[in-house]
Amino acid sequence: MNLHDAETLSAELRGRGFSLADGPEDADVVVVFTCSVREKPEEKVFSRLGRLARIKKKKPGMIVAVAGCMAERLGPAVFDRAPCVDAVAGPGSLDRLCDFIENPVAGGRAVFTGFVGAAAVSPVARRASGDGSHSAFVSAMTGCGKFCSYCIVPYVRGPERSRPAREVAAQAHARAGGGAREVTLLGQSISAYGRDIGGNLRDLLRAVCMVPGLDRVRFLTSHPADFDPGILPLFGEFGNLCPHLQMPAQSGSDGVLRRMNRGYTASGYRKTVERARDEVPGMEITSDFIVGFPGETDADFRMTLDLIEWAGFRNVFAFKYVPRPGTAAAALVDDVPPEVKQERLAELLAVARGTGRRRNSEAVGKTFRVMVEGPDSRREASVTGRTMGNHIVAFGGGFRPGETVEVRIESASDLTLFGEAV
């Protein structure tokens, strides 16, 4: 979502006569987009701002802005830790940030935050038509209404607000007209799409899959409590709907899930996984997990490992719990020692690498349609791309981003498939 916001702002500024600089040293304007889900990304932002402050000393006229979730959470407090910053803008205020960049207040600072009366997507995002890239993000909805006890997102991105399906499809059409062959629909909990406007995800997916020129349609992120099995027949109906669900489980323990306010049980999650795989051949499911949540026992953690082993996830994202100020879980006693969190994270990732290797090894000898993303940074004269199921594939050849290539898989690691074009 932050990448989408950054691309949106860039497109708008280019439309106003700006051009991309080669790097911060050459720039008149630098905008840092931020995440506030965990503490570590915020610390990285201030480290980056420290480096920008040194550059700005040599270029006093340079504008430095902070945008995104951290900007919404901290507001003017950003100035206290980073005096080099000229403007702070939350996710719903990109239009006002663009206006400031175009006409900065001499010697002044600006704060653009808040959601009162905000549209589902800022005006600059609705106008963005892309930059010719083969892959594009399109926001289907913003905000979140789940209020998971550990999560800051509802407070920094506001309530769930869906865009009309016709508007989303029209923007997808514009991105396809600009060269995109793949579109990813974004929503913090896209399974809840349309409930605030009398729509649903099924109709949205159908509308976007019918856009001419789109070879692939993806969507993120599916919340297990909202998952609609009615979307599963669409994967058979539309050949461009990618059979991949990013569906965070967070824990395999019902007690932990209750304290997280996730709204489902571990057995309910398993049933959703089973149904998706039964009804959609080749369905790939990836997941997120948090270790060391308040009250998590060794038994709770073992239940999480059991879920990962049972599901055989090809890929998971996992993090140690860190309290976020302003969330409900911040009031709970953070009673899992840091060293235990680290041990559990290492063990979970080791188990996940094992399931990833097993899942990927099943692909050896098979042939997949791979959309090229770009050069392989680790292997000379190779490129990387993704299958419809979101496997990462590395293979040789001078192919261009956006090309679709048939690739036979010859070997696999826990994260990557390796093959040759056929």
C-alpha cells in the first residue's frame, strides 16, 4: 500500500512538471513513505531522515516530507525528532501534500492528517494512470474496521471505505491502456470490500477480470473472518484471476486469536484453507504470523507450528510482537521475554522454510507460465518473474519485464524456483 501511495504521488508530481531525480543528492524534493505496523520500520525512517538532514544542510532549499502511516500516527511530533522535515502527510492527504510541494510555504511547516470527510481514495490516486509499467496497483478500498488488538492500521488509515466497482475497473482499464498487463487490487482487508456501499468482492473481481488487456489480476489481503467462498468459482471462470490468497493466520491458538480480536478460530481457518484448495486446483496460500503475543505459552506456540506444518504454506511472513502505542494490546502485560520471542521466531521461520522447500519441490519437472519482472540480481544473464500462483521463478534469457514465458522448473529452494525457458 505504501508502494502504491508512493507511485501515486510520483505520477501526480510528474503531471505537474516534476521529474524523477537520480537520488536524494540530486533532488529538490524527497518524500519518505512510512509504515507504522511495527516499531522497527519507524526507527528506519528516522535513520533515513538523519541522512537526508546532512544532504539538506548543503541544499537548504530542498523539501523533505514524510508521508504514510507513521506520518498520520505522529503528526507534528515528527518535527521534534527530525527538524529537517518540512511537511507531514497521512495516507488520505496526498493531494494536499502535492499542493504544498508545488507551492511551499516559505520557512513554514505543514501537517496534513485526518480522515473526516475523506473520500475512499485521494483525488491524486483516482487520477493516476500509471507510468507504463507492466504491473500496477489499484486501490479498491482504504482503511480497516477490524481493530485487531495489536494493530495500528485502523487508527492511521481510518475506517473501511470502498470505491465503487465501476470506478476501480475504470482505473484498471486506464492502467492496462498505459501498458500494465497485471493489476493487483489493494485493501487492508479486501474480503470486506463493498459492505459499506452495497457491493461485494465477487462483483469487483468479475468487473476487473473483464478489463481487456489484463493477463493477470491479483488481490490483497484476505482476512479469514471475512473470507467469502463465493469468490472461489471465479478462479475457474476467469483465466486471468491468479490462484493465490495472502491470508494471515497470525496464530494457531484460539486463546491467542481471541486476545488478538481476530474473529475466527484456528479450526475455522483450516476449513477455509481446505475449501479453497479443494475448489481451486493449484491454489496457493501464504500467511502472516506474530510470535510472543501477550499470554502466548509454549503450548500456544506449538499450535502455531502445527498449523504451519498442516497447511504447508509455501511462504510466511513472521514477526516478534512489539506493543504499538494506542492499540488495545498495549494495555496487556508484554509477558513473553525478548529472548523467548527470538527463539520462537527462529524456530517458526525454520519450520516455514521446511514447508516452503517441500511445496516448491513439488513444482520440479512442471512447466509454468511466468511473467517476467526484471533481471535476477543474484545470477548473471538471468531474469526473475512470478507464476500465476505467485511462485518466484529465476531462469536464463534476455526477456523483458511483462513478457510471459513458459518455464520448466529444474530445481527449487524454500523461496525460489529455478528453471529454463521452453
